[in-house]
Amino acid sequence: MKKVLLLVAMVLTSTLAHAEVRLNFWQESRDEKTAEPLFGFLLAPAAMMAVVEADAKGDDKKAAALAEKLPADTWMYGLLLSGEAPVYTKEKIDLFEPKPCGSMITLESGTVEVDRKKRTVRIALKVTQDGKVIDFVGNGTFPITAGPKTKAPSPAR
């Protein structure tokens, strides 16, 4: 019985922890040289995304207050998909940490599936971390979210 309870607790914990991850700031653009379509977005725990959203809206006080409460191991990744396809392989995926300085993450295998009709993204990647191949922390299925409207800069005087 204890083993069953432990197994159930582990499954619920992983499900709840994953439910906290959000995809946000979906953007579409084109490569300036090739005109190839590009699709980018951020992926992070909800608490980190709240900081990013407050910052994007220009609410520095709220962003700073939320950032102070973040756990030390909070993460955020950016993904850039090249081309227009329902399924992207590692050759068409750039995975990076926006801070510090956009450092690239080594992709070993996997795919990113974009269902434009349902507006969802399914991420199933393996990455290299500390010399080991592991499942990417952001694997899962997420609704596509464009992100908050950003605060327009004040006109110059």
C-alpha cells in the first residue's frame, strides 16, 4: 500500500509541477536574408513568466517584487522554429537561455509539433546537460499565447 501511495504522490507531483510551465510571447517573423518564416516563444514556470509579463508591461516595481520571490532554480528558455511546418526536428529548432546572453542549449533529438488550428505546441526534446542526455525540462503540450501588450515608450520631448 505504501508503494502505491508513493507512486501516486510522485505522479501527482510531476503533473502539478509541469502544470506550472507556460508558453508565452509567441511571435511570428521572417528571416531578413532568406524570407523563411520564423516562430519564437518563451517557456518558463508560471512564476517566472509573471515577472517577464510585468516587465514587458513596464511595471518595474511589480517585476522586481515578483522576482524577489522566485526560487533560485527558476528557469526560462526561448525556442526559435525555422520554416513553416507542423513538425520541427532538431535541425530546425534553436533552444537557448535568454539570460545570460542567449546561451544555446545542445539539442540531441526530438521534435516540436505546432497545431496551428488548435493553437497548441507539443515539445518532446532531449538535451545535453552536464555531459548527460536528459529529457528537456520544458517538454509537454502548451496553448499558444501571444503575451501581454507591452507598454509603449513615452514620446521623446
